[in-house]
Amino acid sequence: MAIRAAQLDAYRQLAEQVHGFRVWGSTSVSAFAAQNDTIRSHVDSFIRGARVVNTTAIADGNYEVTVELNITQSFADCFTSYGTCGFRAVVPTCAVPGCTATSVGYVSY
């Protein structure tokens, strides 16, 4: 079970690196002193193609797992300002009566 927990934690950390994560926080202050400080994080991701590279037993009964994920250039391009992972293509409108072609299409890679 310790190996499985280490693998899941490694995948979670990989998802944080690839997709990021959300952090929520709140602090209650009374008389200029912090009374309650709450921080939560959330990861919601789908990782495909990751593989376990190394599993190492640590002396206290825990395990350390290393995972890797090869990221293609087309995937990396989706996260740049000039990303091309999806685009809207305008299709010419029909000039013929009774034409039912769409005017906008969506292409995703």
C-alpha cells in the first residue's frame, strides 16, 4: 500500500506540474492577530502516457517513486500565447438557396 500511495502522490505532483493547481485561502483576524488561517489546494487533471521510472524503498517503510511524461511540441504549443491547439475557422456562407452548411467550425488537435 505504501508503494501505491507513493505512485499516486507522484502522479498528483506530475499533474500539478503539467496543468497547475488551485489554491484557496482565508485568514480571520481579530484585534490585529490572526485567529484562523485556512489553505486548501485542488488538482483536477487527466494524465495519459506517464510512466514509473524508479521506485526506491526508504528506511522508515516509505517509498519514493519517480515518474516521467514525454510532452510533445504540439502539446506545449497549447500553453503558449500563440498556441494552435484549437482554432475557429470561418466557412463561407452559402449563396445557394436551401444550403445548410455551417458558418463556423471548430478544429482540435
